[in-house]
Amino acid sequence: MKAAVVSSFGTTPRYQDFTLPTPAGNELVVDVLAAGLHPRVLSQANGSHYTSTGELPLVPGIDGVGRDAEGNMRYFILPDTTLGSMAEQTIIDARRSILLPPGTSPVLVAAAMNPAMSSWVALRRRITFTPGQKILILGATGSAGQLAVQVAKLFDASHIIAAGRDTEKLEGLRRLGATDVVALDSDQLAKVAADVDVVIDYLWGTPATAAMTAVVTGRTDRGKPLSWVQIGSITGATAQIPSAALRACRMQIVGSGQGSVDTRDILAELPLIAAAITDGSLSVDAEAVPLTDVEQVWDRALSSERRIVITPRP
Ligand SMILES: NC(=O)c1ccc[n+]([C@@H]2O[C@H](COP(=O)([O-])OP(=O)(O)OC[C@H]3O[C@@H](n4cnc5c(N)ncnc54)[C@H](OP(=O)(O)O)[C@@H]3O)[C@@H](O)[C@H]2O)c1
């Protein structure tokens, strides 16, 4: 079969032949309909992700939508493997997949499921979130951030504060449900976000430190609980946490993702997320690209405004 194959870290995957291994146990072979080119896939493919074992060759792709031998459409999450989803066929663990109803768009689900689940699972499974609470989203202009705005709206947050570096893009988030938009380096951050209950943080690094200082400094009720949920590390794998920030208010810092949330709990949320994508409550701009064009599209994936979705078997 054909696949996108990484033979050396730091080089673009090539469209070439790859031998499909034999499935075992609970494994199924699926024809891959769509696979999202998420930031996590780029770090998997260049060997920089913390789960990388350095093993090559490698077919990138961490999730996707496929069709099994019975004709069922499934969304699947792959384990850490060298056989990813950017191939005509891949091997999935049936227990790490959900059936999708007929009529579901494989491209939209492959584009939106990974970025959408980041905030959805955090709010439903990692912390206790209740309708009416206030949410600040750091890195709100990315795919996951835009979906976090929509998830917060769906979950009836009273204030949805979208923070990022690009003020023009931030303004556009009002139509998705943001009640306030604020630049990361603005003096207004401390004022606008002072009394949030939850921070959904896609950035980490220096911007997270600065935002934490601003939020803690601006707080009017220091006894009010604050959950800072670390989800992405776009601007740094590490961040300095001011000790005073932890003492000066009732803040807890937690991470959310595979590992910190049980896989069964994540899987339980997926049908609901798929339904929200299908009914349009959650939307993302997606660009479908055939597997044959994977080499051309790879280098512009990071800067693309739209989530690129590779379609091996459209
Ligand atoms: N834990 C989980 O469950 C989970 C699930 C999905 C994703 N993630 C992680 O979440 C993060 C975001 O994913 P995504 O899909 O939204 O990525 P994305 O679509 O590529 O968006 C990246 C975001 O980072 C911002 N950004 C980039 N460089 C920046 C800088 N120097 N200063 C400030 N902002 C900067 C971008 O702002 P501009 O719009 O201004 O460029 C954009 O908002 C990634 O780290 C991803 O791996 C985690």
C-alpha cells in the first residue's frame, strides 16, 4: 500500500510503498478516509515529541476516520506506533475507536476531533466545570483555541475570554462565542480575566507565566478557586511558575490529555463530540488534501489557517 513515510527525522515524509503488518488480537485493518495533520503529528514526524522512541521508518498520524471490513465508519485514536494514519490502510485497536453514524463527514471529524477534545475532555473529565463559570483561553486563535471558545459556549460558560497575539484574528472569535477578546501582552488582561474560574492554556512558556501573573494580580476574590488547565505547549515545554501566584490565590494547576485523563473517559466523550461536529455546534476550517500530495502540503501545515486533512481513500 501507499503511505506517507518518514525515513529520517527532520525531512518531509515521502509518498511511497509501505508494508502493512498483520493485525493481532483486538486489532482491525481500516481503509483510512481522513487523517488530521495536527501539531502533534508534526512533532511525531520530526522526532521531537516526548513519546518518540526514535524508531524509523515511521508513518505519521495519531488519529483519523476509517472504514472497517464490515463497512462501518470509525473514528480511531492510535497508540504510540510507527504505523500512523497517513496511509491507505492502518491498524487500529477496536477498543480505541468509536462507530460514526452514516452521513458523518470524515474530513470534518478528522479535522476537529483532536483539537475539540482538548477543551471538551478537560472541562468534562479533568476538572469540575459548572455552567455560568468564566473561562480564559490562552492561544485562542488556533484550531484548538477556536474550538475551546465553541465548547465553552456549548457548556454555558458565562464569560469566554479569548487571548492571543493576533488582534485581528481575536476579533473574529466573537462570532464563535467569545464575550471578550484581549491581546496577550495587553494591560487589559489582568482586568478582563481577573475573576475567571478556569484557564485553558494552549501556550505555556513565557506567555503563560505572564498571563498567570496578570490573572493572579488582578484577582478581586483570592479565595475563589481557579483551575489552570495546561493543554498545549506551543510557546514552551516549560514555564516559570511564580511561587507567590500559588500562595496568593486558590489556584490549582493541572494538565489534561492522554495519560492524565483515562482513555476510557476520553472515548466516552467522543460520540458526543462527533455529534456536535456533525450538527455544526463545533466547526473548524478544514482543507482536504489527497495522500499523493502529502509532500507538497507538509511544510505549510504549521502556518496554515486551516486544519489540513490527508485523505488517503476519499
Ligand atoms: N492535551 C490535549 O488533549 C491536546 C489536544 C489537541 C491539541 N493539543 C495541543 O494544543 C496546542 C494547540 O493546538 P492547535 O491545534 O490549536 O494548534 P494550531 O492550530 O497550530 O494553533 C497554534 C496557536 O498557537 C499560537 N501561537 C503560536 N506561536 C505563538 C507565539 N509565539 N506566541 C503566542 N501564540 C502563539 C497561534 O497563534 P496565531 O493564531 O497568532 O498564529 C495559535 O493560536 C498544541 O500544542 C497541541 O499539541 C493538546
